[in-house]
Amino acid sequence: MSARTEGVGVPETMIARMGDIERNLFLKILKVTEAGAVASARWIGLGDRHAADDAAVEAMRRVLARFDIDGEIVIGEGERDEAPMLYIGEKVGTGNGPKVDIAVDPLEGTNLAAENQFGAASVMAMSEAGGLMHAPDIYLDKLIVGPEVVRYEKKTGKRLDLDSAPEYNLKIVAEALNRRIEDLIVVILERPRHAELIKEVRDTGAKVRLVTDGDLMPGIAAGIRGTNVHVGMGIGAAPEGVLTASALRTTGGKIISRFILPAKANQKSEDEITKEYDKFIPRLLDMGINDIDKVLYTEDLAPGKDTIFSATGVTQSDLFEGVNFFENDGARVRSVVMGSGSGIVRFVDSIYIIDKEETPIRMR
Ligand code: VTB
């Protein structure tokens, strides 16, 4: 093969690697998150987080219902008694089709949408049955980095460690990215439980970006260069951790994590800690996790071989702008859709117009 023709077959090779879920459902899940984003975007800035969330849930549920899949929600709006739709264990789709597991966060950052702030998105992942961890709604302590760090770990044998000080880990990340620690941006949820962590990270010289909500989109951004996010750190929700992992299966990069009960992380009373322990430990045991302190990696959280992921911006985020509405209900939405089998990452910019004469397509 001459230098000129080398690599011309790359798209075909990648397409050939797709599993059945990716082949058949890749662009379909995009429609689900787009529908969720457009519906919830109507509620941006109105201060009503529940209405914004409900709008996304209902729209996504309607689109999903028409899919020829035998789907089960493994991560969703909560347990059956807490959520009327997209609850854990709910069956979705027509039932005529492949068995798939679905993780969904219809509106990641409900407060962000209600307050019209940076970072709200509609997010979903799908995989073959068993391909996404059925994580309960507790916390994960997370450390998230991009693919260069994974490559650097392999090359040098130096490894990130969830239990080491931020200084140790950030030094490795800086070396892997060939930049000074001072030029790293670390995203951390702004919570009292992170006071010490924030101080330790700042002491290394690295720049902290505090977010009031939403550690999922920055986690995904850590796997993508050019986003101004190099590391995600700190304790956030476990379901968001599974969704982050499902995207990292395509982009590369890794999440290192460990379950932690919210009462413990937020230093609540012994009583509350015990109550939570009694509630969630049986659930973890059911899932085969008998050691809550076990360190969980990307493949533990999202073990699927055929995993697809889609996120659509509701408000502006690290990855894209939020929903724009224009004349006659026209809407423009931006998403990222990925397939772990092929490795294809699509940034998709979609325009929805109902009447082409009434609403001309706009470039910007
Ligand atoms: C976290 C974070 C989420 O909600 O779960 C947060 O992972 C709630 O955390 O991205 P607290 O219990 O500390 O308030 C989000 O920010 C949004 O769903």
C-alpha cells in the first residue's frame, strides 16, 4: 500500500467493528436525547427544576416507546415507587427486538436548567443486557482523566491512585499531557464535603473549576481534548458515574471510582449513616458487590461490548451550545453520539423545522 492509500479504509474498518446495537440504534438514541433536550429547554430559566425534568422524561419516554427493542431501564429516574416513568426496572420499547440495558439521565443538572446556567444536558446510554452497572443512587468518589493519561500509565508504569493525594495524581496527569500542573484544569462539585480536596488541588498549583451541579458533562469532557477540562475529581452521584464510564468506553480515558454512602460523605450523624447502610448494602450485595470499598474502573461501571452513548445540550456546556429556538418553534440542538464497538464519535448539529417555508433553515 502506498503512503497515499494507507488509511483510506479506516472508516470501513471502524464500521465493520460495530455491534448490532450500534449498527441499528446509534442514530436513534440521538433522537431520544434531542427530544429530551428540546422539551426541557422550554423550561430553562423558569426556576422549576421538576417541570424541566418531567418534560425531558416524558419526551424521551415517548420516543423510546416506538423503538423495536426489548429494553430495560437500569439507571433512571429512581426506584419504581419514586418515579412514574423511566424508573429502574421499567421495560421500554415495543418488545420486538434485541434485549438492551438503558442508562438515562433525562436532564442532567435540573437546577442548572431551571436557573439557566452552564452545563445542563439530556443523556442516555444503551448496551447489551448486562453492559451497564445497575448502580444504586448513592455516590461514587471519582477520578476521571483522558486517554493520554492511560497511554502514559502504560508507557511508564506510573499509575493514578484514588487513595493518593491530588499532588501525586495531578503530577502524573501533567506529565502525560506534557504541561505544567499550573496549566491543568480540575473540575470539582462545589460542596462542603470537598473543602479539603479543593484546598489540596489548589496547593498543587492546578486550577480548580467549581461547578454547582453536574459532574457528568465535565467527566466526559475530560476524555476529549480542547474542552478545557483535564481532570474530574470528587464525590458525585453513582448513576452519573456509570454514564460517564459508558462514554469513556468510546473516547478512551478512564474513571477510577469507589462507592460511598451520601450520609457518610456529607458527614451526617451516625444514625443517618447506619440507616443508609441498611438501605443500600442489600442492594449492593444483590448486584454482587460485597465490598463497598472495592475500586471500580471504567470497565466495571460500563462492561458492555456494544455500548452507545448520546448527550444533547440543554444549556451551554463544555461540549456544545444549548438549545436555540427560533421562528415558528424551530429548534437547533447539538449532541455528541458515540459507539464503543466502532470508536466513532459524532458531533451532531440538528435543526428541526416544521414548515420549511415558514421557518427557513439557518446557518447560525
Ligand atoms: C451529584 C452530581 C450530579 O447532582 O449527584 C449532584 O453527580 C447531587 O449531589 O451531576 P449532592 O447530593 O451533593 O447535592 C448533580 O450535580 C446533578 O444531577
